[in-house]
Amino acid sequence: MAQARSRKRRIGMQIAEHATGIIASLLFLAPIVWTVLSAFKPAQESRQPPLPPWPTTGFSVENYATLNTFGDGLWLPAQNSIYVSGMTVVLSVIVSVLAGYGFSRFRFPLKNLLFVLILSTIMIPFQSILTPIFLVLTKIGLHNTLTGLVCVYVTLQLPFSIFMMRNAFDAVPREIEEAARMDGANNVTMLLRVMLPLVWPGIVTIALFAFLGAWNEFLAALVLMTDQSKFTLPIMMTALQSGRFGAIDWGAVQAGVTVMMVPCLVLFLLLQRFYIRGLMAGAVK
Amino acid sequence: MTSIAAISTPARRRKLVGAGRRQWIGLLYVAPAVALVVVFFIIPLGMTAWMSLHNWPLMGAHSFIGLDNYWAILRDTRFWNALKFTGYYTVIVTIAIFVVAFPLALFIERPRPLTGFYRTSFFMPAVIGFASASLLWSWLLNVDSGLFSPAAFELGLTEKKVNLLATFQPAFWSIIAMVVWKVAGFTMIILMTGLQSIPPDLQEAAMIDGAGPLARFRAITLPLMRRTLALALILSVAGSVLAFDQFYIILRGGPRNQTLTAVYWIFNQSFVSFKLGYGAALSMVLLVILVALSLIQLRLLRQPEGVD
């Protein structure tokens, strides 16, 4: 009888735990779900408070169409965001794979100094050097260009991604390299054919962080992109939400926020274990 | 003796030169990274220090004025107010994040069915950007078309729709709620890694000795994850000291400029008033604060984890 009671109590505990878990999960998911659903209301309904969150007077993509009429439309800033994030991913992967390989496998003068120099930039907030970055970009003819913004984003990614890549290359046993060298592989074939397949989890991790960093960045884009045709999505949406294009259309804001959130959420759900890996690597060291 | 040396030296030297040349190639591999960091980080850093000693308008010539910008900072009560507000916000938001994230970490650390789902749900807001999250909440907090005030009104909790963003207290706590929602999952994962590094047999041994859950938490869990706690704390503090997006997007520094943070004030001075030299001097102050925080972090993290 005592056993039955304790079993009952254990089941009761489990129900309570899962109830807590589900309620907490709903609290965290609610704002996201609320926005995605509300964005599909007709414009008329979007002006009302979102109670209930789902469309009650019919499903509509009117808000997305309205969003497209503000400023330069939706497609141009979306294109800018895609370009900036894509280029940031490509360049930061190339630069940090090269640097990670160099720092891991070669001995050269100033090596440790350069490594510490790159890593220590993480201590300095980029917010405090934005004005000079603006002047440097002007000096080299990249001010108000998406390429200039990409250069800044790549630089911000380097401490984390070079650290990740150096560790990834360090974990590859030297015997594999020596065997390949015996077979006559030179440095370039070694890196591309032998090493890359072994360090690709690290590459996926840094690519994911580079994408999220560039896609979501706000302050640098706000300061450096002064021309409306160069706005990325966060800047364009903030301009819209501040009433810069006339009365604030909250339906369009919901649609815009959905466009900004969905790529991050999808990538995270697909590549979750790489994301957590990166976080752990940062946390353990 | 000499003959051996004479024979062996050229061979060894050739080998060294060959190895040396191969090693120098390493510099080529790291060159692009170093170039980017120098052009977009080291040079701007030096320029910030240099500009802070100048009167530097956006247009026209700049002139050297020594430490005048720094003397002006001492009298800039609005900057000190912004710094004070930033400190206040940092303390409150960090406490709030830990109060939510620690129970969540304990909750997801134990394996049970659905743990993966819970962990992913709690973490989802962390991958969307601060700008997206701020835009989203600026809608939820809107008095007419938003969620909170109309819902409270419909439920009869308030007599009329209250504008949450019109006065300091509700506006401030709305921001805290939004940041906790967005960041708690991130802190939770960091804390979880610390919890998982505690050997389970330690907990079991304590349980056999009759230690209750609270005693085990205080005597085993907390001391053994000191390093992880320090890391989560520093990440939260550094992130909060640099807060900008949410105050700019949701509150525009209002109501009545009461929520201007340090970065916001620097942004205003540099890119709204175009006092670039003064903005640089303010940046130097912020930079010193952050570097000091980083050095404290290094000290805290260097202490080895373990029972002492």
C-alpha cells in the first residue's frame, strides 16, 4: 500500500513537472506565434488588439503587400540583408579557416602575439569605435556600401570563429597530415582535400553564428548605412515603426518582424546541435 | 670533433631553412585575418583615442584641444545620468535573468521525456535579434493595437487602456520583461553546461549522507559551477552595459529621456549632434569600463573549478 502511494505521488510529481514545462514553453513561444499568426490578418483587423491572435475575418497576406509599399518596398532591404549576411558567412568562413589552419599548423614569428591580438578584440566593445570605422570606410571608398558593412561584420566575427577553427584543426591528428604529405599533397591540397572534410562541423558552427550575427545586427547598420536604398531589414523596419513613412501600420510591422525572425528560427531548428556546440565551446574555454 | 661539426652543419642548416620557409607560409594564412583586424579594429581604436583629444565636427577642420573633452565629460550631467541608468538597468536585468534562467537550467538538466522540446522552446527567443524582438514587443506594448493593455482592459484588470510606455516604471519593467524573455534561454544553456560538468556520484553520495535538495544545491551545485556562474554573469553584465537596440526602438530614450543608456548617449552625441571628438572621449570612458569588466572576468575564470 505504501508502495502504491509513493508511485501515485511520483506520477503526480511528473504531471506537475510537465505542466510547468508546458506552461513555461508556451510563455516563451507565445510572442513569436502571436506575431506570425497576426501577420495573416486583413489590414482592417490588424488595427484591433490581437485577441485572439489568429485571423477571425479571413486569412490574408494584405499586411505583406502593405509592407511592400513603404519606402523602397520589402524586397530591396530583404535583398540587402541577404547579401550582407551571405557575404559575411562566406568571407568569415574563408578568412577564419585560413587563419585557424595557419595558427594551428605553422610556427612563425609573432604567432602568439597575433593570435592574442585577434582574440583580445572581443574585450573591446565595437560600439565605442563606430565613428572611426565610419571615417576609415570613407577613406577607402566603402562608406555607405553593403561591402563596407560586410567588412565590419566579418571583423567582429573573427575572434570567435578563428578560436573555433584553431581548436578544430588542433583536434586533427598530425599522422593524417603526414600520411597525405607522403603521398605528395602540398599545402593547398592538404587544406582543401584532407583537412576540410575533417573540420566541417566547426565550419557549420561559425557559418551559423556569422549569419545570425549579420542578419540581426542593428547599431552598426544604423550608423553606417545612411542611404535608404542600403537599409537592411532591421533598419528599414525601425524606420517604418518610428512613423517615418507616415502613420504606423502595425500589421506591416508584424509582417516585417515575421520576415526577420523566420530565417533565424528555421536555421536554428535545422542546425541546433551546431549552435549549442559553439555555445559550449565558448563557455568551456 | 671539428670535422663532425663541419659535415653535419650544412645538412642541418638546409633542413632548417626548408622547415623555416614552410613555417613562414603560416603568416600568409593568417594575413587576411590580421589585415581585417588591423584596418577595422586596431586603427579605429587608435583613432578613437586620437579623436578624443580634438574638437572634431563632421564637416570642416578639426583642432587639437588636449583634454578639454574629458573635462567637459565631468560636467556632463546627462552623460552621468545615462551611466547611472545603465548601471541600474544592468543590475536589475541581470538579477531578473538569473532568477528565471537558473530554475530553467535545473529543469532541463535532468533527462526526461520532452526535455528536448522544452529546451528548444526556452531557447527560441535567443536566436532572433534584439531588433526583431524590440519591434515585436513595441507592438505588444502599444496602447491601442497591442496586446497587454487591451487584454488587461478586457479582463477588467484596469479601468481604461493604460499606456505602458508613457511613464518610467511600467516602461522600464516592460523592457526588463522583454529582455528576460529574449535572453533567459541563452543564460540557461550556459548554466546547463556547468550543471552537467558536476559528477553525478557527488550528488548521490550527498544524498546517501542524508543531505536535502537545498543543502546539496548550496554545498555542491553552487561551488562546483562557480566558473560557469562567473561566465554567465559577465556575459549578462557586458551585454547590458552596452544595451541600445531595445531602448532606441521601443522607447526612443523616453519617457522624458529617462531611459537613455550610455551607448545611446554616445550615439546621440556622435551621430545626431555630430560632435565626433566628444563622442570619442565618451567612447573612451565606456571602453575603460568594459575592459575593466573583462579583466575581472579573466580573474574570475582563471580560478580553477573544484571543491576547496
